[in-house]
Amino acid sequence: MSGDDVVDAAVAAALAAGASAADAVLVEDDGASVAVRDGVVERVERHGSRGLGVRAFCGTRVGIAYTNTIDPEAARRTAREAVAIAEISAEDPAAGLPETAELGALEIDLDTVDPGAAGRDVAVWIDLATRAEAAARAEPRIERSEGARAGGGRRTFTLANSAGFHDARAVTSAHVHVAVFATGDGGERQRDLWFDAAVHLADLASPEDVGREAARRAVRRCGFRKPPSGAVPVVFSPLVACDFAGTLVAALSAAAVYARGTFLADALGETVGSAALSLDDDPTLPRRSGSRAFDGEGVRARRTPLLEAGRVTSWLADAYAARRAGCASTGAAGRSFDGAPRVGPSNFVLAAGSRPPADVLADIPSGLYVTELFGMGVNLASGAWSRGGAGLWIERGELTHAVQEFTVAGDLRTMLRGVREVASDLTWFGRSAAPTLVLDGLTVSAG
Amino acid sequence: MLERHPWDGTDPAALGRVLAVALGRGGDLADVFVEERSEARLVLDDGIVRSASAGTVGGTGVRVLSGERTGYAFTEERAERAVLDAARTAAAIADDPRDVAPVRVTRGRRRDLYRAPEPGDAYSPSQRIALVRRAYEAARAVDPRIVHCVVTLEEQVRRITIASSVGVVVDDVQPMTSLRVRCVAEEGGVRTTGNAAWSARRALADLDATLPEDEARSAALQAVGNLAARPAPSGAFPVVLGNAWSGVLLHEAVGHGLEADFNRKGLSRYSGQIGERVASPLVTVIDDGTRAGSRGSLNVDDEGHVSGRSVLIENGILRGYLHDRLSARVMGAEPTGNGRRESYACVPMPRMTDTLMPAGGHDPEEIIRSVERGVYAVRFGGGQVEIGKGDFVFAATEAYLIEGGRVTAPLRDVTLIGNGPEVMSRVTMVGTDFGFSDSAWMCGKDGQSVPVGVGMPTVKISSLTVGGGA
């Protein structure tokens, strides 16, 4: 039985059991991954998962049931369970399928499937991981490896609803990841990693480049110092800027707005940030892992500017959050088979500026270049932001020694206004992209 | 489709056939992990039932070990043919084909720390809705400045069977009930949050009578209290960690670094230091999977080993690591009952269960009084550690300034950062007030999440880096 038949059978069974509306999703994941350490294949894993989820509405009451037994009888049984849950649930005036006019699929080729990236032939992944680790280990000072991993897979998402929507989409992904330890002059040991991921195997960075970058990052950590404490200009590397952009996307979610869970809850239409800041949710980009022709409940995909020159132009919304927050769906429903749709971005892109990062750095007499953030000190409701970090010290416009063992903290409102410049080096990490950023208004603490 | 050999994972003969195929390419050891997980979830969002869901998922994973190499494959089909296919895939990690007779498996031992749910335990949907509504009403009643409240109730029953080529089969039924409350408070443009959660291997019917109200009030009071909070100072200060929740420190600063997968590869900050001093003599740390009904407790781990109580650090001296089967084999140690996995789709790894520091000899009030100027950190949102170097960071969601030996102003969103062994050597006082945090902690490692618990008494760290906005 194909996925099409299963989701159709589930929707029909939900209606037959008394639902006034229903949708059903089938998520199919297949792939393989390997781990290599010191040149030896340490682990080979293959996966193949299926999940069917049914959402049934009885008027404005909703129930969700799911299974990973995929056959027509299980589909019908799961649909009846969803209806039974809806029947005993409570009224939610905002519940329902998206508006029918919004349903549909974008009609451009997003080019999100590469059979080479989906391969279950583990020899491909063993080769990538082995080469990446070998390249890292060939570098001076790299004396120990945590190992390299590589793998690929394909996810297919099939959705049908009782308003006549029926479509499927697929995306492939390949990745390579290396972590190594460098040994410094005093015998100190420093770990770092590098990685790449792509929808098409041809777009994946060469494993040698990934390995050498992991080595370079580990080596440059050696001889680190603690940075001076205090308020200094802070530069986010593109990877760290993606983390920051992800925080902004979460703060611009309609689900956070209606739950009063974001410091931006009253900011629609207001200028909250520097004119250098623009942020889009964009599912329409070819060959990106977050690209999709329709969202998790069948709403046609479109690019949504969230921030334009520092002004909040739209919330990110699925159908439910849109009704609660009093806006329209932006086609941003994420969906797994085992729960309700949730607001989630497709690809998010923090727009690049005009000057290359070296020129931007050259203007900073002294400051902190952050290459890594860790810890969970982000409170979207209050806007408080406080993280552990690692990076490099900037002196007279140049990157100098490594710095570690510090926190960097501020308030997201101040950080948004404090973005002094955005560089031109837009860099992709999975489904997010950002350039180098320079911010004022952060406090560094190193004890 | 009619299946000639349906698979429910309980027939010892069928498990023996799968193990034989798994070893058919020359692997040293194989195991079969069968899991069926039933879940129900209810989300009450500002008094509205936003989401009610239920489902069952399951599958069978086959692992083959060959030296330090692992082959793994799983299937979600309930057919012996599919499980045998997975076994052949996993077997390919080894390359020495041979004939293996079906493995005879006999029933192994397990603990009896929680009871399997019975039909009489099941709450009706309307009882569940009534329970989350009670929590919601209690939170809203605390203060008019509470502007939003979300209550989530989750019930899960995990049925597992593990058969291993050493000839043992063991099964377990693992219940888990969790209640989470999240509140937002607002006043004059300031918005704050409060979170509380409770989780244990107990049925809904066994909950304390006032638990929903207690958790809700706790979350609401935290949110309201944070309205008056000011940014934390930045710099190195004496820090008093409150009891129970602060066990996050043990989990991050000690526990992860003692998981033997990192140590067998020599990658941990604690590698090769058994018998050496790694903490203040006041510090003892235990990983205990045997606390009856507790969130981290296990009758058996996910490799079929009986759960254990492992002393990791005793009076400051490193005593042992947490093992799974692979690390125990490689390091010549006994498994400690810490081989855990998120699901049938995942390989097991050494993981923590409930990680604890026993009570010491100091009066908690005396500990506060001993600090002239510092930070009292009470509740935590979570933490993270870099295992190679031992650097950790964790975020306090409720904290106060200590001035002149007294707890004074509430502080907002404090991040604490330090190095595990360095910070553990700066423990100068340990309170008499051991507390356990059953706050639905989830531990993430290598993409796999497992439920854990933490507990400790009030503890003084003589100096710790505090990162605040001020």
C-alpha cells in the first residue's frame, strides 16, 4: 500500500466515524550513518521509520492519534481513536483546518531530492568520514580524534485533508562531521569540530576541507586566555549569528505572541532593531533543507519577511497560532506524525550587508569574536540573554589569541538595537543562513 | 497481510533464531531490543484544551558487537522476516561468516522498583482534563499578574524485552507520568516566566492529592517573583546552590565526564584518574538507578542489565565510571546498569539515571550566613558540558543576591560557568538538607534523550563565575 492510500483511508475513516473535518500525515524516513575513529569503522547504522498521524475535528474539538503500524486497518483504527479523543476533548474556538483558500502547493521545482544523498550504501559514508578524519589528523598538533561521522537519508511527507488537499514532498540530506583534539605547548588539550550538511551530495563541502577546518579550529584554541570582563564590542561568527537568528525567529512566532511568551509580543509594525537587520522565513529556495512547497497542514509556501530594516513586519504563524494571535497563517506549520502542528520556520535567512568581514573587523580597536555559544540562558519572554562562550580576542582590528571560560550576557531588546554592522559573508548551516554580525551592548564576564 | 511468523518479541525461540543470524558473520556479541511505547498527552493552554493526543509506536533493534565495532539496524514491522533482515544488516559489521545454532535464552533478573500500570489505574479523559484544569486555576489564583499559563500532562508506558547472545532474556514495563506548568507574569512592560514540573515512574492514580496545585503555585510564584528581579552581577563570587534542583551541577560537572564511552577512548577530563582526588573531600557523588518509582530508576537497563548504585566520587576520590556493555568489555569492568537508549531506533550508550550528592554536616542557614556577598541559586533551566575539558555552563531561573549573610534581592536569568573538577574542588560546605528534584529532567547526548533525576543538599562553592547583564 502506498502512502497516498494510507492517508486517504485515514481521512475517510475519520469522517465516517463522525469527524466534521480531518487531516492525516505519513512521515517516512530512510537512511544510514557511520562513525569512523582512528581510521576504523566504529559503527554502522541503518534506519527506516514510518509514522502515521491523524488529526480529527468534531466541530471545534480536536483529537490526535498516531501509530507506526502502517496498513489500511491500522489507519482506520487510528482515525477512529482520533475521533474518540476529539469527542471527549473540550471546545477550542481557534481549532480547525487552515482556510481552504490557503491550501495548495507552490508550483516551482525546489530540487530537494538527490538519490545520492539518500543512499543506504554505507560505503559512500565510510569513504566521506574516513577522508574527513584523515585530513584532520594529518594536521600538526592533532594527536587525538573523537571520530568522524557521515550519513544520509530521505524524508517523505505525505498529507491529505478532508478539504481536498492531497500532496507529498521529499527532501534528502547528507552530512559529514569531525571532532578532534589539538595538543598545545603546555600539553593542554583542546577539542573542536566542524561539519557540513547539504540536500545534494554535490553541494556538500569536501571531506578534506571539513577535516582541515576542524583541525584549524581545535589548534587555534590552544594557549587560550580569559577575556577581560566588561562591556566590549562583540562579533558573532556566521554560525553564532545563525544561533542568534534562530532566537529571533522563535521570538517572532505567533505561538509565542498569543502566549505572551516573547519580549516582542506587542511589537508588530514597530522598529525594534538596527536598520542593518532583516530576517526572512523562506521555503522557496532551491536545494535547501527547509524548502517546502506546502507546510505541515497544506498551506501554500511563500517567503515571509519577519524583520525589515529592524521593523517587525510579520509574525511566523501556522493556522492555529494565526487565529489565536489575530493574524494570517504564513505557511509555517511544522508537523511530526506524533503531535499537533507547531509553528516552525522553513529556511531562515538573516540578510547580508555590503562589507567583507575583514573590513568590518578592521574597525574594531578591541573586542570579542565569538565562535561558539553554549548553555540555555535565553529567556524569550523577558528578553534576557546570557550564554557561555568561546572565541578569539580582537586587537587593533585583527583576530589574536583564543579566549574561553567566559559568559556573554545582555538583553535581546538592547542586542537588536545594538547591531552595529552586518557583513557580506552570508553562510548557510542546514536551513539557516547568517553573515558575521557586530553588536554593542553585551557584557563579558570571565570571573 | 497475513504473516506466517508474526513478531511480538516475546517468544524465546524466535529471539534465539534472530540472535543466531546476528552472529552469523562472526560478531562477538548480539542483542535484540523490542519496544512498544504507548503515550497520551494533554495540553491545557490558558484554560483551553489545545491538544489531546495518544499513540503507540514500537519496533525491534538488533545490535552486533565485533571488538569495538558496532552494527545496528532496526525494523518497525511486526514480522520475524523483517527482524531477521535487520539482524543480517547489523551482522555485516563483522566479516567471518559461519554457522551459528539458535541461541537458547533463559529469563534474567530484574528489580522491582515500580509497578506496571493496571487497567484500574487509567484515568478517564474527563478526569485528566479536570486534573490539568485544577493546576491552571491554582496558577491563575496566585496573582492577577499571571497573564498566561500552560499545563501539560504526559503519560507513557514503555514495554521492553532485551535478549542477548549471552543467553539471557529480560523484560520490563516502565511507566512514566509527567506534569509540567509554565506561567508568564507581566507588569509594566516587564515579562517573566516560571516553570515547575513533576515526573516519576508512577501512575496518575498514585499522584499526591495536591500535586497539581502545588506545582502550579510554584511556577506562578516563580514568575511573579521574577518581576522584581534585577540583572545579576558579573564576575567571580561565592555561590550557594540550593538543594534538589542544583543537582544539575553534578549531572553536568561530574556525571557526563564519568560516562565510560568517553573514558574508554581517553577523551574525558576524568580519563585515567580512578583513585585520584578530583573534588573536595566533602564531595561524594552517586549515580543511583535503584530509587523506587523515581524518574531515573530502572528495573533493568536497555541492555538487560540490572540497574545499579554506582559511587562515582567518594570523599573527593574518583571511584568509578558508568558503563554500558561495550565500555565494560573494552575496559575489563562489570556493566553498571547504565546502558540506555532513547528507543529501538538507537544504539545504547552509558547514561546517567538519578545522580545524587548525599547530605553533609552543615546547617543550610549557616551556609548562607557564611557569605558576605554572593549569589544564591535555587532553580535551574538546564545545563551543558564540554566533556574533553570539563567546562560546563548552567542557567539559573531563580536566584538571589546574598549580602551580609542574608538572602536579599531576586536576580534575573543568571548563567553560571566553570570547569567541573575545579569547581568540585571549591566545595567548602555541604548542607544537611538533601533534596531530590523530580522536575522532569531530560538528558540529551548524541541526539538521544533519556529521563533522569538529580538531587543534592545545599552546597557552597567558594568561587564561581556568574554571568549577568550588570
